[in-house]
Amino acid sequence: MNKKLILCAAFLVAAVANTFACTNLIVGKNASADGSTIVSYSADSYGLFGELYHYPAATYKKGTLLDVYEWDTGKYLGKIEQARQTYNVIGNMNEFQVTIGETTFGGRPELADSTGIIDYGSLIYIGLQRSRTAREAIKIMTDLVQEYGYYSSGESFTIADPNEIWIMELIGKGPGIRGAVWVAVRVPDDCISAHANQSRIHQFDMNDKENCLYSPDVISFAREKGYFSGVNKDFSFADAYAPLDFGARRFCEARVWSYFNMFTD
């Protein structure tokens, strides 16, 4: 076989091997056959095969601290204040049927903050232990990263309860800068959606407080960093914080397209 062909094949295999492969598929309650909200979550880690986490409901004394470990590696990140009351969680759903899934989009590497205490996995499982609705989970998760710092790279979360589904996208502000910029958009009840390791949220209606939530500096921070210079109505979270590259188009957006393609002519 031609040596150049072998080298090209090796590079292609390496590119595929290094591509994230998490996928969330979403169905609003008026788009499902039985009126249920539906979320599927596939993760690309063979180490998660067969895992079914259980966090039993509990009450804690004021001042109790919780040790936080990075979900992917088990690395100890620090301590945070424990909630006085936590709820029963099995897998990625709690006793109130709040469900959280994720896909990692990475985004701009200079925005990662290795000094943060809360990683994306901790956001999922601490959020599930403390929330009774999807909206409450969004507030709890964003408050956590604001108080303790966000350790991971850019992340898309599906956050659902029996009545509504949201996509929230979040990315840090860089080394030593506590907090994150984020936006959460409600998926309309009669729609489907999906995300697969590439930011899904582009323009969003900043005046629709019922269906759109966001950090107050989500646009101003992008301006400050030189990621955006237009008018607010044209701001795209995805374009500013996770510009498309070849891998995102070929391996990530293609998965979402194939899902949408099943339900449209």
C-alpha cells in the first residue's frame, strides 16, 4: 500500500478517535406520542458502561462540607457547602423526575479555569440532588459555578422535568476568573432538538424571560475578549464561544442532522 495513503488513513483514525461522541436527543411533551418529555443520553466513555449512580436523599447539619471530585478522573477539586436537604437520585434522574444529560463542546481553550472546584459532572449530580424542577436546576448549577468556579471546558446540558426541557450551554472565563458565561433556552413543547458535542444555541431572545435565561455578561464578555463586535440581536453563543471546525461539522453536527432528518421531508 502507498505510504502516503497509510499515513492519511492513520491521521483519519486518530481524528475520529479523538472526537467526542456524546449525544442528547430531545422530544417536547407535545411532540411525543403520550405527552411525556423525553431525553436520551449516550456518553462516549467505555468506563461508564454499566454505571448506575445512586445518591440517596439525606438531611445535613448546617456547615457540613461536601468533597468534590472530577467526574472523569476522580481528581479531588475541593470542598463546597452541602445543602441542608438533598433528594434521591438514581442515574441521571431524581425523585421529582428532573433529568440532566450533557455533551462536551470544548469551545475556546483559553477559557478553561483549572482553579475552579465544580466540574461538569459535579454540576449534573449536585444539581439533581438539589432541584425539584428544571428551572431550579439551572439556577442551582449556575449559582454553583459563580460561587466556586467552573473547572471543565465548554458544555451543553439537557435539563428536563415532566413539563419542560431546556438546553443550557456554559463555558468558563479563563484561568483564575471565577464563574462562567452561559445561556439556557427552553425547547418548545411541540418540538424536538438535539446536541452532540457542538454548541447548539445561536441567537436567542433576550427579552423572553419565560423561555430564555442567561448570565448578564454573556455578550459583554464576548466583546471584551474580541469574540463578537456586532449588535446584541445578532449575537450567537455558538459562534462566539465555540466556532465550528471540521470535526464539529463532520462528526458532531452530522449526528444532530441525522436525527432531524428522520422527522422532516
